[in-house]
Amino acid sequence: MAFNWLQIGLAKRDLQDMEGALEALERAVAESPTNPVSAFAYAQVLFETGRNAVPAFERASALDPANPHLIRTHTAALAAEGEAERAQSILLDTLRQHPQWLDGHKSLATLRVAIGRRDDFDESYRRAINALPDSLSLRLAHVHLLSTARAWDAARACVHEAINRLGTSRGLEVARLSIESESNGPKSQDPNLFDAVAGVADPGLDLCRVRHAFRCGAIDAALARAETYRNTSQARLFWPYLSLGWRLSNNPAAAWLDGVEDAFVRAIDLGLSPDELAQLAASLRDLHTAQAPYLEQSVKGGTQTDRQLFFRPIPILQRVREKIKDAVQTYLETLPAPHEGHPLLTSPRDRPILFEGSWSVLLKAGGFHSVHTHPMGWISSALHIDMPSETDAGPAPAGYLQFGEAPPELNLGLGPTHQLAPKAGTLVLFPSTHWHRTVPIEAGERLSLAFDIRQPA
């Protein structure tokens, strides 16, 4: 019987059986060495599992040299394997030929931030805009990057420059208003700020409107707009804001959503021995090669690993992965009965447990996680691995994991509802819609592992 090893490999990858996927794709390449799809898929899985992937990407690139997705992942592999300068060179050469390749600009900017080149991380955008000054898509992508980096003055200047060159447009007007609101500008508390785009329907804009309404003290308006997304595919962006609004208005729906006294937050001892914790800590420290956190991350004063941590064939990681899957299954079995419309309790609990992402965070002196949620996940986590001593961390609650505090830039005055002291070997599970953060540590290092569980269909 003939097997389609490419399809088998891709199916196993979808099920996160990465070793099975790699074996099948290796056979696919052996049987069809000139098939560009098989070559790319094989290189991709090598990269995703933390193996040496550059030679495989070289072969795939020779078969399909103009594939932008291949170029982007090839350069990520080069950077991961210590060839950041070569990765930048390839991206720059490609961007000179294709200056409107937006994913390429973002990849180069992300790489430069990760290796500590924050000063010129957006250089390729500026060069492309100089060459194509009438490209609205380039200008909007540049503004979005600067806004993500919270470089508000630069973002504002880019919007004004674009309007002067191209005239106003809906995209530029939305960008201008969003920057004004989020940057604590002169009109950041003007309740009428978004009136000019009142007729524009867009989830990203509406999220900004919700945040602006909170900032202006218009709780009912924030809730009304967020409520319209409860039964949509974008609901997970808005549930955390519904929680804030319901708490502020003393609505019992807040307890329904978050659980009475944070009943959905569970601390579980994984039973890891001191030797296992030491092995895990050593393996993870070896993976912290970035010089700075990525732009979108909540990490401040530390680093976060790249790629799916649990895809790496490191024995201690794979043992911990299995312990974690067992713990997640127990967590699901002990949740309250299913409840229609609830972001945690609605989904089926008998499906395979898949990871939306998995990573490690290493915080240094002064480091912390800012207040955030995980809109891509269903259940989120923190596995504490190596914690600073009480003396190094500082007075309690330094280093604690806290839940429920509102983002400070919204000025809502909602403090944490629950907090946990970190303990090595303890896994904390909680709904991805929960606001959470860590309190800064004064000295030492705080090493943890985290993941999101994918919401089952």
C-alpha cells in the first residue's frame, strides 16, 4: 500500500505529535526530494522542534526561492541558530525587491528587538516608505508596529506625515484616534473622541472604544459595546472587559464569569523532585537566548523563549508535558457543570488536550509581567520552577502571581481579587480571560514555564 507521507506528516503535526510528524515528513522528502511542499514542511517541523533546521531550509529554498512564508521561517531558523546577521541580510535583500512585504518588515523588526537593536528596529519600514511614499498599507503597518512598541510620539508623527501626504482616510483616522486614546494624550479622556468614526464597525476599533469608555468613566457605554461581541468569534477579546465592567457596577455576572472567590484558579503540585526541577531549570535557561522581550509580550525586565516549548524533544520537558496534561485533565474534571455561553465552561472536556502555545519566562531584578490576558487561549498557566529567595524577591507580595487587577492605564482603581505566592514545582491553572500579572522582584531571578490550552471546537 502506498502512503501519502506528506499528508500523514501534516495530520500528525496538527495533532501535535511532532516526532511522528517529523518521521513521516522525512519519508515524504526521501520519496519526493524535489517536492517543495514536503521540503518546506520537513524544515518547518525541524525548526518547531528546536532541531538544526537551516540545511533543510536551504534545500527547500532552492526548490521554492520566492515563497515568502518559507523565507520568513528560514530567517527565523537562522537567527535561532546564531546567524542573526545572515537572517537580517536575507530579509533586507528580499524587502529591497518587495518593499510592500509587510510580514517581512515585521519579522525583521521583531528580530532586531530580540537581539537588542531597538534603536533601528523599524528601519526597513522607513526605507520602504521613502521608496513608496504613497503606499497606505505600508504606512499603516508602520504605525501599528510603533503603537505595539508604545512608541507613541513616533507613531503620532507617522500618522501626521501620512495624512499630509495622502490626505485623510478611515484607516489613518482610526489610527490617529487610537493613538490619542492609548497614549494618554490631551484628548485621552474626551468622551467624544471617537465620534468621527461612529459608523465604522470593526472589532479592533471597538476594543479601543471599550477601553476609552472605561478611561472616561463611561462604564455603561463600555459594557454595552463589549456585550455585542459575547456570541461572536471575537468574544475572547471582550470577556476580560465585561469582567471589569460588571465588577465596577456590582453585577453578579462578574462572579458567574470569574468564579466565586476565584474558584477557577487552581494551584497544583506536580510532584516534581528537586532533581527534576534542577534539570528543568537548566534546560530552560539554555533556551533563553534573546536579549530583550518581543514587542507584543507582557514581559518587563526579562526574556521569553521562542517557538513551542513542548515541541522540543528534551526528555525532562516531555516528562513535564505529560504531567501537565494529566493536571489539566483533572482540572477540567473538577470544574462546575457545563454552562451555555460561559467562555470556560461551555467547551467540551473530552477532547484531546492541545497546546496553543508554550514558553518559558526568565525575570531578572525589577522584572515582572504587566497586567494582561491570553485571548488566544482557553486555559492559561504558570509553572513556577526556580524562584528568588524571600530576601532577594523583597517584601511580600514581591514575585506573587495576582489576578483581577485592571490595567493601570484605564485608571479604574480595581485591585487584585486573589494572589498566590510562587512555589517551585507548583502549577497554577486559570481561565485565559482572567486578568493577571506578577509583582516585580527586587533581586535574583524568577524562572517559570507557561502555556495556553487550545479551546476545543
